[in-house]
Amino acid sequence: MKLLAVNQLVSIIEEDCIERVLWVDIKSPGYIVIDIASKTALPRFRTHAELEAMACNGLLSFEAKDPFTYSIHEDTIDPRHRAIRDKNWQKISPLILQQPAIFWPKQRGDLIASHIAGESHVPYYRLLRRYWQRGMTRNAFLPDFAKCGGRGRDKAVSDKPRGRRPINASTVVVNVDSDMRSIFRAAITRFYAKHAAFDLPECYHKMLEEDFTDAVINPNTGRQELVVRVGTPTLRQFRYWYGKDNDIFAISRRRHTPRLYDKDMRGLLGSSLDGVSGPGDRYQIDATIGDVYLVSRYDRHRIVGRPVIYILIDVFSHLIVGVYVGFEGPSWVGAMEALSIAVLDKVSYCHRFGVGILPEEWPSVGMPVRVLGDRGEIAGSMIETLINNFNVHVENTAPYRADWKGLVEQQFRLLPARFKAYTPGYIQEDYQQRGGNDYRLDATLDIDQFTHILIYCILAYNNSHVLKDYPLSPEMIRDGVRPIPIEMWDWGIAHGGGCLRRFPAEEVRISLLPSDEATVTLHGIRYFGCYYSCPLAIEEHWFDKARQRGTWKVKVSYDPRCMDSVWLHGQPGQTRFIACFLTERSRIHEGKSLWEIDQLRQEARALTASARPRQTQGRVTLIGQIQTVVSEAGAMAPVVLGISDSERTGAIRDNRREERQDLQRRDAVRAEQPDQHEQGKVVSFPTALPAGKYSLPDITEILRSFSEAEGEE
């Protein structure tokens, strides 16, 4: 066994004690040790051989933990405690320096006797023991006031009142016992924790009303009243035991609801940069309603309301990578457009609004690895095309947890701060207050002009905004990278940390469109009441098959802003997206949005529904008319006597011919007689009729007689 070191602890298992090495005698060899737990312990000598034998027999352990070793900063020590420590140190420091003589009993006694000069030796022995047992440092003399009292333990309840005396001497003071504390906890759980309307005083009074009152009859009114008992706990006691017996943070979380507590009141230990390796690794997306009123582009007298603003931001560099301003509510349509702008070239996008930029001023082009957003916009089946075609991992925040995407949420505060002072129609804090200005009437900008301003604000942020509290890495500091979004973006791309991927622009746009199932029918590919066709469907006789074999479903993508065309999802081995256009059957919907088509369908259904009562009334009237005619015909029906059924049915053909001839005479078109007294031309008709024919001649026989008469003439 190697020699032990000064201040090392050894555990003597056989004696059930822990000893500290105070001095090492190399000559013997041996050690001066002291029991660190005994209140009467003094230094003693143990030989190295003795300890070595104990170690060989398993009776010695060096794994003991020092209970007196702790670090404390000098500035955190109470001045009064520091004064006690320094006083005790000055008292025995001359004795401590007399090593090793101070360790031996006879020499220790002589040294103490010569030092105390008539004082009691007991305090000196106590201080020396404390110094040796606690690690032989000056802080060993710090007082143990923290161990005084019953910290963490409840005091026994007695009849003697505790706490300060009441101001009113007649007030009866009660000590809160375990039963009262149970009542306190029950009231907190039933009222205060569950109902935000209850504050502590109200909860206290509700508890008194339920548990510390008696029902008595008022002799003056004869009514039953609740009277508070004498010796009830006070509100101060109730507050004290509320904080002592309850987890106030758990109760606060219940009162404010977990979602609000976690969003606004919890501690913040994480960072948005956790798990992000470089530009394009993760984008955050969110939407908000802009605090500015806009006018129509076509009629500037018309106020069209407030726009919806979508923003995408790169988590690594905090660069704003995409923006979209529109009037669609927060939905996949707006998110689709914002994503499309984010992953495609920004030069052409800015040019649409009259802003000329260089590619390096807004360099974010490409598809990110991950997109974090709300469940409303990027959840559901519409996002599946983006996931499958471009391998984008979509992350959704929990409901009501905007703090999970704090970077993009912060932009809705930073960007308006740059333009609100100069933008007419911007909503100020006094909006809708009494006497406040109606900012709707100040609207001047249209949506394109507002987007123009927003692009300028984004360019200023990306290229000049200094980020606060951004954790620059040692490599960034070495390369002189300033905490400006564009510089951190360029540095991340240059150092191989970029995760962006490039895809064809048209394929990206179509893939970001929402998708749904359409039905192949004999009239075309039907979606939302519109019919479409494409060369592939005609070539493969889809519509013939639908008429002969029945309909089936196909997957299509569509742009709800204009339903002139949809894109059929191709099968493996075919073009990924096949354009389909409106057929003549649906030409009336050309140039219309999905919303407009839906409005037309709703109006058509409303008109149809409004005509239903008239249709019903018409059917009822028709039934009555039919029944009237049938009744009249029934009254005219003769009684059939002497004729068999076969005779009646056998004469149907002759009867039909005679009826036809009668109808012809009745319905024939006749010219009006001229108003002249001219003698008509006599036309002779044949007098002889064929035997067996006694019916009237039909029109063909009359025309034949005319021809024969002309021939005779």
C-alpha cells in the first residue's frame, strides 16, 4: 500500500469510523489521524503497517466521502459569519503552526497552557478539534447556523399562540393543526386551482363559508344566517400554509392552463439553434394578419381590408428566405405560395414589384431539409406531395405553442416597426378606443405597393440588421463574421454547412399546389363541378371506359386561385404532372377561382331550392287537374251492353282511323273566305263507293279526287 496523503480520509470498517490524516511520519512510517465524527476525538497515531494489514484483510476503505468539503465564494459569506470565522482563526492559528508537536498529548497540553495565559483551555480544544475534523482550512470555523432550528420539519402544535400578536387584543388566535391544513388544501384544490376568478382572499372566504360557519336563527328577522365561528384561521395563516403545503407553480399552471403557462411562464432552457447544422437545415413558417388597411388595385375608393402576411426564416442564419402577401386566410394556399417564393429565385420575384436586386442580396434559393410550422397550414394530405417529391421533413408545433417557432414570430414585431410610422392606414394602439382615429379611412396603399414596402424592409433586415444574443461559434469569430443574417448565411454556405437542394422551378410550383382526388366520368375528369380533359385521357379512351365500365378516382393538383387547369399525377414511367384543361362543358367557369366557382354553385343551389315550393305546388295542381279530367271522362263513359270484349278490341284499328280522320278535319288549316261574291266552282265527287267502305274519305282520297277532276277537264 502506498503512503497516504495529508487530509485523505480512510474508513475503518471494524471500528465503524472515518478518520482524516493530519500528519505523515515518513520515518516510522505512520500517520496522525483523527475521527471526523466524534465530539471528543483527539489526534492519534497509527502505523503504516497497521493500516496496510487492515487493507489486506478488507477492513480499510478509501472510498469515504468528505462531508465537510464544499466550495463557497468569499463574497457570498455573511459578514457576521466571516467575523466569527476570522476571530476563531486568530485565536488558534499560533497553535496550528506548531506541527507535529501539537498532535502529541503532552506537548499539546504545554503549548495550550503557555498560549491561553489563564483562560479556560476548553474552547481551544474545541476549536482545534473542529479545525482538524473539517479539513484543516480557515472556513472550518464558519458557524453552522444553517443547521439551527427545524428546517423542513413542522413544529408541534400546542395551546400557546404562535406568530405575532394581533392588533386587536380581543381577537382569538388559533394554531393551525393538521386538520385545518387539510381543509386549506381542499379549498385550494376545489376553488383556487380550478377557477381563475378565485383569488386567494376569495378562496379563503369561500372556505370560511363552507367549513367555519354555523347556521343560526336571527332573532330580529327570524331568518337563518351563517355566522363565522370564534377562533377561525386568519387570511395571513391561510396564505402562509398555501405556500408551504402546495406546489404553487403546479397550481399556477392549472389556473392559467398548461398551454398558456408553457408558452408565457415556463423557464427557457433550449435554443432554436439546437440540432441545426447550417443554412437550409430548418425553416420556420408562420402567418399573421397585417395591421394595415389596403385599397383595391382597380378602384382605389374601395377599402379591401387587412392582408395576410406569410414569412419563412432560416433558423441557422435568421435570414428571411420567403414572404407572401395575400388575402387568403391562413391556410395551405398562402403557405404554398410562400414556400414557392422561398425556394425559387428572388430576383424575378422582386422584379414583379418594381424592386431591382442582385442575386447576392437575397441568395436563398433551394429546398430546405425541414420545415417547422403550425398544424393548420402544413398538416394533412396536402403536404404529402412536397414530402414525397422533395424529401422535406415537415415538423408541426403543438397547438397554441407559438414559442416553438419564436424566430418567425419575432419578425411580425420587427418588420412593422420599420414601416408603421410612414404607412397610412396602419392600425395604432388607440384603434377602436373612444375618440380614437378610424385608420380604415386612411388606407392608401394597394397590395402590390404594400408588398413593395415589405420587400424593402426584408432586404434591410437581411443585409444590415445586427442580431442580439446570437451565439457566434469560435470559427465565426475567427473568420470575423458579424451577427448579420446575410453574413452568417454566406459563411454557412461557404463552409459546407448548406443543406439546400435545387429542383426545376415549374416542378416545385406544381408540387406545392394542394392535391385531391378527382373522378373520371363520361363527360371528363370531374373536380369540384368542373370537367377537364388531357391528351393522355383521350388517347387511352378514359371517357369511353367511364361510360361503359363506370367511374374511377385519380389524383390531381390544382391552384385554387384559378381553376382553368389541373395537373394529373402521372403513373410510374409517365410524366410526373400532366396538365388538364377545362372542356366546353365547363367553359362558363373559365378564369374563375375555386371560391368564385363555389359561390356560383351555392347561388345555383339557392335558386334551385327557392324554386322547390313552386315545383311542389305545380305538381299538386297538376294532380288535381288530371283527376278532374279523369272524373269528367268517367262520367261520360257509356254502359257497354251486348258487345263482347273481343269485339271491342278487334275494332281498335278501324276506330283509330276514323278518329284520326275526325281530328284531321277539326285541326285542318283553312283559309279565310274572300269577301267577294264569286260563284264557286262545282267539283264533282264520285258517287259510287267501294263495297263495304262507309267511312269518311281521308286527305289522300280528297287529293286524288282533285287530280281526277282536273284530268277530265
